[in-house]
Amino acid sequence: MEKVDTLVIGAGVIGLAIAARLSQHSEVILIEQGHHFGEHSSSRNSEVIHAGIYYPSASLKAQTCVEGKAKLYQHCEAYAIPHAKIGKVLTAQTPQEEEKLASLLLQAQNNGVDDLYWLSNKELSQKAPELNTIAGLYSPSTGILDSHQFMLSLLGQLERNQGQYVPCTKFLAATPKKGGGFSVTLSCDGERFELHCHKLVNAGGLFAQKNASLIEGLAPINVPPLHYCRGQYFSYQGIHPFKHLIYPVPEEHGLGIHATLDLAGQLRFGPDTHFINELNYNTDANAIDTFYQAIKRYWPQVDKRRLQVDYAGIRPKTQRQGQQDFQIEGAQRHGLIGLINLFGIESPGLTASLAIANKVATQLTAELT
């Protein structure tokens, strides 16, 4: 039976970051059931580097987003990843929303985000022309990046450290062994094979719960529910006045239908939020009216004829109501030494990925020493 120190399941941005980090000091195999890395949530998002504004201060989201933002900018510089720190304007259309912005400013400060500030009327007209807004906050450390190039750089790190990336490989089962580690059953091109690993990291994203259910000895209580939350985007054709990201006051399940830019200057709006029962990336062109009304609220000059349905992404929610946090669960939670499960890694997972990888490495070291 082949032996490896660490097996990482799932080659999204989280699995890639973890595999790259762990490969610095151990032998790592990263498996992916699809044909390519980053096919799901990692490539179907806004590609935003978040500042760390919205999340409760004691949460993993707040901690890993703020730490991850700094690490991500450093990584982009070091590896020449296309990125731009273009900033974000948070807008309020009513006095009640202005109060919510004031609360967000305080929340950001509590999270260690100390560069957020109120915009004057003149600054608002300069940074957010044509907006219908009575107040705005500006986040100068928010940015955008080429997420595919970022993932490629992580794969390059893994391979330079003699790690292996194996696509088209399904995780079928894992059994804890008395002497430590796990006996793992995998399938590639229809053929089953087994290997032994000392450490097992389940970074399956939308498939993390399914993977966890295949691990012997992991109690069902330690596998949270999975709710598919689909959000789609509309692109905007033609010229527009924006040089910064534009975000309305956040909604319950997301940050609202906001205006984002890519590195080429293409304007997109989204995502909306819909819970669905099955995993699919279908888009709905009929949602244009909902998008138009949401956008028109803060940008009255939007031309509905220039909106075109673009793509959809799915967030792995662990609950339908209230704020959820990242779940990074080791033996202290489930009792299986050497196993880390990651659940509910939605936004700001891309921003937080390098910090999450560090946390997983630290957690595994603590468990095994």
C-alpha cells in the first residue's frame, strides 16, 4: 500500500492553499474529483479581496479574512499575480441604512480594519458618480485579483515542494488505523486503489459533507447540514462611470447585488441568493427585472438593455438563517487525530485562503506533537 504523509481532498482554492502550505514540511498528495482545479466556488465568485468588514469579531471569518487579506496582497506581489487595490464604496440610500453603515464601521474597527472612513459629499461624487446615496463609507484596502492565476501559483508551490496533484480522482472511504493515520480508498478512471496517510484534510467545498460521511468513526453529529445557495451575475455591456466596487448595505444571506469590476474593467452585478435542492449552475435570464430594480435603487441611470445574464456560483451554506461561520474541525471536535474537516467555506474564503491554510497547518501540528 502506498504511503503518504498528507492527503488533501479537493483542489479548490482552499485545498490548493492548504496543500501548498503543508508541502513545505511534508509529503502531500492533493486529489480532485473533477478534470480541473477550482471548477466550482473558487472560479464562480466576484474575485474580490475583502477587507474584513462584515463579520463578527470573534469569528473565524473575521480573523482569517483580515490576516488572509495581508497575506494575499503579499503573495500577489511576490508571484506577479494580476491584482488591483481599487477600493470599495459602501452606500446608504436611507437614514436607516446610514445607521447600518455606522455599525459596519464600528464592526470593521473591532476586526482590526482601521482604514475605513466616511466619504464627504464631494468624495462621494468623485468615487461613486451617478449614485443615489445619502452617505458612503470607503474601504481602500478592498481589491480584485485573477483567481485562476492565484490558484496556478499555489499549484506551482505544491509541485516545487515535490507534492502531487491528481485530478479525476474520487474519495471513496477512509478508515482510522490503530497505529495512527488513515487507510484511504480512492478511485481513478474506474479503478480502485488504497493508500495510507498520516494526515487527512477534507477541503471538498460543496462536497465536504459527502466526503465526511465516508469517513469511518466520524459521528453524524460532526457533519453539519449543507444548503446550496446559488447566486448569479449579470454583466453590463458598454461604458459605465465606476472605478471602484459599489456595495449596498448587506442582506441576510450575502452582501447584496453589488457592482464589481474585473481587471479588464468589465462591470458585473450580483450575486442574488436562492436556495436550491440540487447542485446546478443554471442561470435565469428572467431575473433581469429583479437585478434591474436592485441596481436602480443605488444607480438610477442603469440601462436595463445593457444587462446580460453571465454566470452563477453556489455557496456551501451550513444554515439557512442567521450568520454562519467557517468550520475548521479537528480532533478536539470529532476525536479523530490527524483529520481536519472544513465546512461552510464560502465568502470570504478566497481572501482568507492563505490564513485558513496556516490555521490548518498549526492545528495539525498541535494534534500530532
